[in-house]
Amino acid sequence: MILTAGSANLDFVVRVPHIAAPGETVLGSDTVLMPGGKGANQAVAAARAGGKVAFLGALGNDAFADMLLGSLSDSAVDTRHVRRVAAPTGAAYISVAENGENAITVAPGANNYLRPGDLPELHEATHLLLQLEIPLETVSAYASAARAAGVQVVLNAAPACALDTALLACVDILIVNEGELRALQGAVCTDGDLEELTAAVLARGPGTVVVTLGARGCFARSGQKTHRIPAYPVKVIDTTGAGDTFVGVMSTWLAQGAALPEALQAASAGAALTCTRAGAQPSMPGRQEILRLLA
Ligand code: ATP
């Protein structure tokens, strides 16, 4: 079982003619409500890909929480570990302009209240999947407990953040995009190629590092071994959720015993399929669709 511990947000999306300048009011389209948050998105992606998945997150006691729980359950994610806390459910307010620019304000709310003590017993879990949209102290405590219990720790170090070596030492598989890779090494590390940067990160603890490169595919390093997987050529409609799909599908394949190159191939196929449709969770593919693209 993959335990995904992370954020869940309700996204309020409004299309606008242009992004409002400070002090300006613009009239937009009707609001579209969409389930989001990297934790919930990755749990959904992993479950749709055929994984046995449970979600650990913090939600408020409001109607938004019920909508997010519904979207997780619809994708067969086990929500029994979700905490309800006395803070509003996380929300993201997203304006999307006609020229494609966006402006996003995130109100983490309940996500900030997921605590180190909220981690359930890990006896059912083979993998713990983490991101950085909950308190760093909580991420570190969960990673360290999972390492001690022999559970594989998969960390998607997003949003970009410098990380200390104590956390990285508990990580088995680290997944980042190129910006996040540079950020996690701290301000000193703004140059260097992928070969050098990934070797430097592995020296700080993780057994494997995977770097997603958008339409250029991905690069991975495990010890001295490196892998490059090109992206699947697809007709791109909207890349939102591609990164979360990649992480979720890769985790499912690994949890089912696949070797790394096979898991990366499946993740690339799943992420490419997400790019062919609009939205994050609504665009995530099911297992059969991924297998068809892989065949
Ligand atoms: P986001 O946060 O926007 O979801 P990210 O920066 O975390 O994205 P990316 O590196 O942009 O992640 O994309 C993740 C993976 O999705 C890539 O490694 C690739 O496999 C797939 N992907 C992204 N863009 C495309 C594309 N245009 N065509 C096909 N596959 C793509």
C-alpha cells in the first residue's frame, strides 16, 4: 500500500481578460471548482494507475472538505486517515488570463495543521509518498519514521525549497523538476549540468533521484547508473497535473515491484496522457489507458 501524506486544496479557477494589477478589479468567468493540492493529486494519480493508496491529510470541517473527500473516494483512495481540524480547508484562488498567464494565491489553511503525531501505524504501507505542501517538520518526522519502519520513502520536493541533509538521508527516491533540483541544493547551486547536480544530491542520501524535464522527458540516477526517458509525443491540450501524474504512476509501478526504468516509462506515459486533457485530477489516466500507450 502507498500512503500519500500531503496537501489537499480546493481550486477556485476564474478565467479573466487579463491578470488584475494591484488595486484593479477585473470581471471574470463563472468560478470552476476543482480538487487539487499535490498530495491529493498524487494519491488520485497513483490509485487510478492501479495502486492500493491511502491518503493522510488535514481538512477543515466545511463543505469544501466533503468535496475533496468525495473526489478522493471516487478514485478509490482510502480516506480513513484524513484528519478534520479547526481551520478552513486549503484553497487556491487561480486567475487564468486569455494570454495563458496565471496568478495564484494559496490559502493552505488546514494543510498547515498536519502534525508529526498524525502518522498512523505503518504496518500496511510499503511506500510513503510525500511532497512539501505541508509543514516541513511534519514531512521530516514522517520520512524518519518510515525509514525506521523499513518503508520506502518517495519525496517529490515541490514546491522548490532548500532541504537539509537530515531529511534527504531518509529519502529512497527523490523526484524533482529542474528548478526544484537546483533549489534543494541551496542558493550556492545555481549552475552545473544534470549529471553533476544529481550526483551531488545522491551524495546527500537518496538512493535514486528522478528529474522531470517537461516535454524533454526525464533523467534519473541510481548510484552510477543513469537513465534518460523521452516524453511521449502527444497532442498537448493542458500540462496541468503532468508532474503529479508522473509521481503517482511511478509510485504505483514501483510499489507493484517494477524496476526503475519500467516505472519511469509508465510514469512518462501517464503524464503524457494527462497533457492531452484539461485540468489536473479530471485528466489523470486509468491503468488500462496507460498500458495501451505502453504497448
Ligand atoms: P507541473 O507542476 O506543471 O505538473 P512539473 O514541473 O512538476 O509540472 P514536468 O517536468 O513539467 O513536471 O512534467 C512531468 C512529466 O510530464 C515529464 O517528465 C514528462 O514525462 C511529462 N510531460 C510534461 N510535459 C509534456 C509534454 N508537453 N508532452 C509529453 N509529456 C509531457
